[in-house]
Amino acid sequence: MPLKRLLWAVPTLFGVLVVVFVLLRLAPGDPIAMMIGPGATPDDIRALRTLYGFDRSVPEQFVIYLGQAATGQFGQSITLKRDVLELVLAQLPLTLELSLLALGLAILIGGGAALAAVAWRGTAVERVIDLFTGFVTAIPDFLWGLAGVLFLGVLLPVLPVFGLLDPTLRFEPVSGFMLGESLLRGRLDVFGSALHHLLWPALSLSLPLAAMISRVLKASLLEVLAQDYILIARVKGFSPWQVLWREALRNALGPALTLAGVQFTFLIGGTVLIERLFGLPGLGNMAIDAVINRDLPLIQGIVLTFALLFILVNLAVDVLHTRINPKLRR
């Protein structure tokens, strides 16, 4: 099954390339006119059009772009004057760290809430958790971010709400992964500062997903607990927590893990607004600048990167799901 999904990635990426290319060419405005100075001559404009390939026909531009995408060469950014692949690889690590941190928080919060709701089923604890998950689901992540900026950054300044590090710290990660590399290199001051800055952005992204994970895992746990082998475990003298942890949880994880894996791609997409709101130098923030400046090579490179991440994450979820549930291997 993973091999089939991997083969399906080729037409999927091709479809993304076609859609992005067509939509960007249909969008109003001329990217060359936006980047040219007011005193530019017609020769200057023609030279820039030739440099970025806009003097060719649309089919020729598409063929050239397909060849560049196949080799990982997306051209040069119109506004930043740098290689697109270099820019994407420089900004991607922060976006991945923020998304992974948000996913970890969502699993911890959602999983803990589901286990608590099942363990104290029929009590006030379950009702409070159900009310909380319903409330959290109704509010999008960027509104949680705005609420954090207002309350935790302005009214009660307990968390930083802009940037990635304290201004007094200096650290240049070679890999781009600020949290991971600072921890490996023993810079606990940098790790603590970066984690402090990323905590509320990650929590803002994670809360809606945590509520969904809680609901799905709770329903799956209740279904598993009604099975005959659970009754046998209880007859053997297992405590309620042993039944929940040792017998029910593993068999109930499948739907929740699938949901978490699929939603992880939406977490990456949600970083676009969150990174902008908190001034984080990630791929999402750069995507907004690219759209504002109509930087076509950069937009195409970023969108293709998001599409590739989506495919790889879904493939990883399929593999993990079959490992957890042996029935799916057939």
C-alpha cells in the first residue's frame, strides 16, 4: 500500500503544478511592473522579462517550470534576488518545528482529555471536558493567537508574543532547527528562549486539533471497552486504569492517530497566519510576503513544498496505521 501511495504522489504533484501555474498566470497584475523602479526604461523591462522567462509563451513557461521543478530548481525570487530552493530550505525548519510542537501539544492535551473523560465517565469531569472540547472546536487557531497577544502579551505580559529569541541572545543554527540544534549544542538558554517564544503560537495551533483528537479517541475507547476481551481482562482482576492503558488504548489509537496525521498537514498550513501574527521567520510568513509581492517563482516553490509535505505525511500515517493495526496489512 505505501508503494501505491508513493506512485500516486507523481500525478498529485503534477496536478498541483498545473493548478498553481494556471492560477498565478490568471491573477491580475504584472510582477515585473511591481518590482521595476519608476525610472526604468523599456529596455530594462524587457531585460527583466527575459531574465525571469516572462517573454516566452505560456506553454513554454510551463515546460521550463516542469523541468526546473523535476530537478528542484525553482528559479530566483523576484523580490529577494535569491534562489527559491535556498530560501525555502532556510525557512522550512522553523515551520516544521512549530508544527511538530503543536502536534505534540495536541496529542498530549487531546489524549489526556479523552482518557480522563472515559475514566470518569458519567461524572462532572466528563461534562466539563465535553464542554471544553466543544468550545475549543468552535474557535479557529488564529483567534486563539490574537487572544494570546492581547491577554498574555499586553494585559498580562507573561509570554513573549513576537520574534523567536530574546534580543540579547545570539545563535545561528546550521540546520535551521532552532530548538533541536540548540539542545544538541548545549545552549539551554537559547532552547529555553525559543521554546518560550514558540509556546503560545504552538498552543494556538494545537487547541482545535486537541479537541478533535479528544472526541475521536473518546468514542474509539468507548467502542473498544464494550468488546468481550475487555470483560475478560476485568474478570482477571485488572484495575480500571490497567484495562484502559494495557488493553483498550492501543486498539483505540488508530482513528485518533490517523486524524492527527492528516491534520498535521493542516497545522503546517495554519502556520501561515500564526507566523505572521507572532513575527516568526518561517515558511508561512514568507508565503504571505511572496503573495503580496506577487513573487511567482517563490509562490510556486512554497506551494509545491507544502504539497510534498502533505503527501509524505499521509504516506507516513498509512505506514504507522498498518503497524498499529495488523488487520490493515491485508
